[in-house]
Amino acid sequence: MAILEAGYYDHVKEAVLTAVGRALSPSEGPAAVNATPFRVLDAGCGEGFYARAIRENLCVDVVAFDLSKDAMLMAARHDSRKAVKWLVGDLTNIPVLKGSINCVVNVFAPSNYDEFKRVLTPTRNASAPGVLVKVVPGSNHLTELRHLAEGSLRSKEYSNQLVTDCFEKHFKMTDRIKVTRTFEMSERDVRVFAEMTPLLFGIDAESLNLSRVKSITIEAELLVGTPRSQGPS
């Protein structure tokens, strides 16, 4: 959470807010005055960084869940206004009703596309078709750490193409947005990134000369889409 609160992911947060805001727009206007509130689900929300930002910046209801009970307790403690509904749950059986969600947000987390389609409002609902905003690492994400550890990695380069292909089997891509920033960083924060990233799981961080890393790139791609009723045409 400290890394998120330090601002290193603020550009990703702003992109998520923009994408959710665009999904919200079709339901606004005179016809929506008496409509059901726009509901956003943060699937695999961790300690709630993105869920809180959405609730604080957009006029929407937010439900967020994670498999980790400890993460949910931490998220609730940070939500002093109790503005978000926090749930413990997993992707195999998302704890919300069928067709009750207007927008699913899935940030750097595993996906269950069948469950996402189940909980989203039907695409045929022209006033507010269900939208998925999935955030995945970009090809240059943490590239400085990847270069430092390249001798211990199976692949020197990263591609999110397999994730993107899977997304497009289940959802029709309506937008794809890349955001990237490179930050000068203290050795302490570099070490935190090295310890938290799945990129270096199984590699002894102490064996890496992290003092050589003076900056880190945070790059993400937002995949935005609506459910496919059948396979890609």
C-alpha cells in the first residue's frame, strides 16, 4: 500500500478513472434520473487503492472483493467514510447477483471472464452496456529490474499478448490505452518493488545489485471491452 500511496501508480489510477467515467457517460442524462445507480465492481481489489479512488472521484456505487481477508480488513480500515462495500470472495463465484454490475474493474489481478459476464448488465441494455476495464502490465513495466535480473529469467522480454488474446475471446475490445511513467527512486523503494513483483519470484533479491537501479518504469495497458455473446467473429 505504501508504494501505491507514494504516487508511483497515480497515472494508472487516473487512466482507470477516465475509463470508468467513459463507461458511466451513456447512463447519464435526463433518462437516467430515476435509474438504478451505476455500480462498479473491483475484482481482486487488494487493499482497495483503486476502489476508493473510483468512489471518491465518480458518482457511482462501488463493490470490491478479494480472496484475502487481511486485505479486506485493511481496505475497510482505510475507508473511513465506509463508502465502498468490501467483500471477501473469489473469482470462481463472485459474490454479487447476475446482471447487477455496470462496470468491472480488474487491475493487475487474475480474471474469470465467465463470471465477469455473469455479473455485468447485458450488452443489449443500450443505455448502459456492461463494460470490463482490465489493467495489465505493459511490455516496459519494471524494465529496469528485468534487465538487472535477466540472467536469472526465462525470458528477457515481457509480452501481454496471451492475456490480450484471451480477453478478446470473451470481450469485444472497445478501447486499449497504454500509460507509462519512469520515476527516479530511492534504493529503499527499489527494494520494495523488487520484493513485491511476481517478476522476481524465486529469485533471491539479495543476489541482485539493486543499488544499480536509480529509476523504475511503471507501464500499464488498459483493455476495455463489452461481453461477447459468442466467439469472435
